[in-house]
Amino acid sequence: MIAFFVHERRPDSPLFGLSPVHALAAFVLFASWRAYTAVRNGDVKAHRFWVLGIYAGSLVINGAMNVFVVDGVTRDVFFGK
């Protein structure tokens, strides 16, 4: 939820200062809701699918975006200033 209130990365973005990471945050909220409803209905396969999607999206996709797409500390660590 905090990701929606951080606008320092791209303050001049045409989407009200939102970056691609914000789209991932919206996906995590949606996937969390789907995972919860799936396990509540006893559908363990669907729950596993959504939780693995959250895991992969949070680590792999977000990590790749922070290193290769978005300027910041993570990119500086890998490629220098």
C-alpha cells in the first residue's frame, strides 16, 4: 500500500508521478484478493497459482525493473553512477 504514496521516482510522469512499480503494486492487491478467495473456497490450486504469481512478480519482475528500468539506488549498485 505504501507504493501508492511514493511519487519521488518520477515526479514528472504523465500518470500523476506513478512508475511501472505502481502497476505491480496494483497486481499484488488484486492477486492477494484472488488468493484469499480461492483458499476460502477450498481451491488450493488456484490459491497456489496466485501466491506464486505474487512471489514471482515481487522478486523477479520488480527486481528486474528496479535494476534495468527505473533509475535509483538498486541500479547504481549494479551499474554505478
